[in-house]
Amino acid sequence: MKYQMLLSWSHLNWNFPNENTKCQFEINEFWKHALPTGIKVDQNGIIYVAVPRWADGIPATLNYIMFKNGKPILNAFPNWEWNQAGNVNALQSVMGYEIDEYNRMWILDQGKIAYNTSKPGSQKLIIWDLNSNRMIDCVRIPNDIAPYRTSFLNDIVVDNKNGFAYITDSGSGWPDHPIVGGIIVYNMRTRTFRRVLSRHYSTQDFPGFIFDIDNRRVYNDRPIKFGVDGIALSADRATLYYCPLTARNLYSINTSLLRDFATPSEVIGAAVKCIGSKSTTTDGMCADNRENIFYTMEEGKGIGIYCPGNNQFTRLVSDDRMIWVDGVAFDQKGSIIFNNNRLNQIFGNPQSIDWNCPYNLVVWKAFVGKGVKSYLYA
């Protein structure tokens, strides 16, 4: 498997709008909790980076990469005003997003900053047209769909053919509270949401689950607990795949059950299929146009692939520097784009990261096959 390092940072840096913002960022060392999650590439080749506000001081939560003095830095997207912390109409904390086949960005705003309760109106789904650079729609996600206290809106996949989107809520937005994981279904035509599989075993953390990376316990001062995280939609749009972070199993469900909001919750719960163990914990996932599912490997430090045709899990690419691979996407030119962010080291207590290392945060590229694209282009 041919792969290469596209971009790397010791820590993230921004193209700041003014000197005061830059000074505050540096003096307070806010960069120590700034990490990239989802990496996406649009149809013009622009690379986008989500930096969720899991701590105070993150300058902009949604960004694109530009170069300054030959070095990659982040610039607020769509602009700095749209990234104003504390303004519920602006982007508060973005972790998951998708760029569809029409070059539209589906932005999932978690709403909460530094794990505080989401303010009413802050949790939202924004659709942004990258071609015309304008907002197409903004739909608020209410408390009864994603509880303001416990929600942790994680990732999203889009089905324009049938008019639906699917969202994972890890349910870990209240660290000292039991997990309240679930999947949220969005009907584009009616602009309404439905929450399903709430606290279902497949969307919850596995009881007592602990894991190591490089023989070091992740969060050694406390067990990490995270509900449903990675999500992928099959190329034929018929199967939704998902997995909790603190577990190793991959699950699936037929989307026809989810698209009919009249389907009883009990029927949906009973229809969940356990595909089997990936032999690793997983954060991000994405499907290609040939029905394969690519998943990040935290314990395996790399990317794996699940092939439904033969029901096999296979290690695709791995590297010692791929510590906490977070997101995986496609460039529509035969390669996957993915990133690692050392989340386990940055949010460990104490931090166990060498900030002088130039390869702490990396964007990788790996060629997977001629004609291989995102599920969106099937």
C-alpha cells in the first residue's frame, strides 16, 4: 500500500484576523487542546479541517488549509464571523461534517463548548454551498432529539438520492453521566429529525471496556467511555454501518427501516445486525463506491477495510506515527485522505505529548485503487 504524509504540524496554528487574537492564543497556550478531527477535500481540491471546541480558546472550529511562508496553517471557514464562540447562530463546535456529490458541505454543530450544556439553538445542521459560498439551510436540532446536556453530535453521512442524512450522537457530552448514545435520522423533505436506537446496546459503550495504544492505557487516570461514533453509508444507500468508540464490534441496519419514521422503535432495535469484531477500536469510518467500508484503527494505528462480499476485516495501512487516526475520506481520485491527532496523548491527564515533534498532527494520503471514490459517487 503506497501512502504518504501530506501535511504535518507539531501543533496547529491559524492565519489570525488580528494580533490580539494571535497573542491570546499563544500566551494562554490554547493550542495545547487544538486538534483536527475530520479532514475533507472538496471538488476543487481544498482541504478542510474541523477543530472541535472541547476546551476553551479554539480560534475557529471549521477551517480550510492555506499556506503561509511555505507552511500549512488554518484559516476560518467560511469566515471568522461564522466561528464566533458564544453566538448560537454561528458555528460553536464542529467535529463531523460531509461534502456531498453536489459540492455542498453538511456541517454538524455540536453546540457545546468545553463540555458545557449546549445552549438552545446552538445544536444545528447547516448546509453550505461551496460553489456559491452561501448557506442553503440551517436546521436546529432540539433537546428532545439530542439532549442539550448529554449529547455529543459526532458524525454524519448523507443520502441525497432518498433524501435523508444519518447522524451519530455519542451521548458522552456529560463526562460524569452514563452514556446516552443514539442515531439521529434527518428527513430532508420534511426538515424533521427522529432519534432511534437510543441507549441500544449497539450505540452504547461496552461495559468495563479499556484499551491500550502502544501498551499504554488510554486515559490512564480514568476509563474512557464513548458511545456510537463512526458511521458509514453503503454505496447503494441500503445499509447503515456504525460502531461505538469504546468497543470493537461493527453494527449495521437496513436504512429502509430508518427512512420510515412510523417504524416502531422495537422493530428497529431488533433489526440491528452485529457484523463482528474489527479487532480494534475505531473512531471514523467511510464507505467507498464499491460497497467497502474503511475504518480507522486506534489500537492498530492505521486504516482497516471491511468487505461485505466476503465478510472480511483487513488491515490496509499502518504506521507507528499514526497515533489516534481520527477521520477518513476520499479525494475522488483513487486515494483516501485521513489524519491522526494523538487525541489520547493530548487529552490524557497529564498530557503525554512532545510538542517539539513535527509529526504530532498529520494528514495522510494512500492510494487504494483506480476509480475508487466516496459512496456519494456510486
